[in-house]
Amino acid sequence: MRGRILSNNTALDFRVGLIGCGRISDIYLQTLAGVPGLEVVSCSSLDIDESRAKAAQHGIPRACQVNEVIEDKTIDCILNLTIPTAHAEITRRALNAGKHVYSEKPFVTELKDGYELLELSKSRRLKLGIAPDTFLGGRWQTVRRLIDEGVIGRPTGIMAHVGTHGTERHHPNPDFYYGIGGGPLLDLGPYYLTAMVFCLGPISRVSGISNRAFDRRQIENGPRNGEWMNVEVDTHTLSLLEFSSGAIGSLTASFDVWDSEAPRFEIYGTEGVITIPDPNPVHGANIFHGPVWVRTRETTRWPYQPPPGGRDEWQLIENKHGFNRDSRGIGLVDLAIAVRDDRSVRANGDLAFHVFEVMDSINQATREGKYQEIRSSCQRPEPLSENSCLYSLLSVD
């Protein structure tokens, strides 16, 4: 690790090595390409031809083997975009090599790995960042501002519903979504649970129930079109959540829903409600952007008979942050700034571990049929100012 931690307000000077060149890497590389002073200098995967193609597509100087990226002393940070079951191993190797790490979610697939990696990163004094970073988008920053300003009073409840019919229609190799470490809770849950913790703080107790619609699924696209996969995990989950603040909530996450009119994300308070009509407008839980609506005591429709309908009765809240596009990788930019300024990362390991323990405990509650206490906790990430340098570093339309 080269000692290039720079003083506050100086330009970034940060070199990144990518491990994992699958489909998700494209949006990361598009985001990072617009950040001055941050350079993806090499990429690798198990398939060297895939790595070379990715390097050529995005102008990455070097395609090489995984070991070469990890051992490269000129690299500051590893961007870990491998499949979930490989996250812990690659993160561990990178930390042991003296590199900061930013990893795709889920953080790990076993709690013991999460404990070990947190301790390792802290003992090595290295930054550990974990997706999702969607809560850094303007939409969620707007929601947090409304809560902090007391627009809906004291938050008392929260709910989220994310339902799709799986990944086999659009992903050419969807097997890992249905194997151990996959499923809708571990795949989609981090987006919504992380947003919940960002808005309301840590979760203290959970329960859950789940099932699966199919024991086998058929791939419906790409070169493996028509091939069957075994389903090893439940694919429809319902969760109950209790927050340390006293608020309560629920989360539905499913790969067994063809379509739905259920509300997608709502926060209830003593003086009003915040609703996000569709936080998943594009496949892949692209929830950086979109409208934020509010009703308060003065504008609620329930006292009226018949109730007025339509979105005209809701107050559309302006996003003052001016940042709305899908920009996975913004969390890595925040990590680079955190290294430069010697501060904590917003999408950090403690937050990711807490969210993973919540999901793991929901699965445990499903097996045991009883509530599970959450042992970990975390700080709510600091919100961004409207003129945050994180936004200014990105190429915003």
C-alpha cells in the first residue's frame, strides 16, 4: 500500500483494481470513468478472455489474473464484483495485501466471515466499503432530509415491497441467485434494508416466514436458453422488523411475483407519510432516482368522503441534491474521499454487516419460528449536503 493519503480538499489520486467482470461491472465502470483522479488500472476474472474484453470496452490499461491484481503494490483499492459466495475470500485476500476494499453486496454469506473481515480491516487500518450505495442518490438524501427536518413528525413505521419473477429472463447465468447465498432477501433486501437503516437507524429484532414457488427454474435467455436450474433457497419472503428507535416495519422480497400494485416504500410518522411510488423502475433495483411524495396532517385524504384520488393530492418534494441517475460505484468514490480526508466511509462494513445479520436472522427466524434479537448495531450514515464534493466529482447531467 503506497502512502498516498492526501490532505483535505486536494484532488483524488486513487488507483483501483477490478476483480469480477460480469454484467454489473459496466455501470460501475461508467460511473468511475467520470471521476477525476480515480483510475481503474486493471481488471480480472476467472475467464481471462472476459477480462480482456472488459478492458477493451472500458479502456482499462491491463487485463490479468486475480492474483496479479491483488499483489500489485501500485493499487490502492480492490473493487470486488465477484459472485456472492466469493465475496469474503476476495475481500480477505485484498485486506491481507494491504488494500482498501469496496465490494458488491451481500457483504458475506456467513456471519463468521463478516466478523473476521470487520476486525481485519480495523486492525490493518484499511477502509471497507460495501454496496449498496443507492442511499447516496438524491432521492434517498431527500427522504432523509424530510425526516431530519421533522416534516412527518416522529417516524413510527416503515414498509417496503419488492417483487419480481426472478432473474432467469434477463441474466445469462442466473444460477447463483437460486443457490446458497442467493434468493430475493439476500439479493434485493440489502437495497431496501440499507435505505431503512439510513432513514431510521439500526434494527433490534426481526421475524420472518418464507416459501418457494418452484424447485426448478428454466433459463429464458442467452446461450443457455432452455436449461434448467435447481432452486436451493426460498424465493418469497415476508419479514417483520423492530428498530432500536421503537419504529416497526415490514419487508416483502420475492422472485415469485409476476406483477403487483402494492406500495413500494413508505415511511409513516406522527404528522405525515413519505411514499416512493416505485423505487425499482428498472430491473436491478435502480433506486437512486425518482419522485418523493409527502402527505401531512393537513393534506391527508382519509377524513374526506369520498376520498379524493390521484397523485395531485400529494406534495411532490423537490430533490435539491441535483443527483438522480443510476450511479453504482458512488460508494467507492465516497471511500476514495474518505481515504483522502481520513474519515469514515458512508457505505461501510459496519452498516453492511448489520444489514447482513438482519437478513441472516430473518432466515433463522423462518427456520425456528420465533423472533431473533440483532446483536450488531451501526451508526446511521451521515447525509450529504446539497453541494457535496461527492456529487461534484461525478459527471452529472
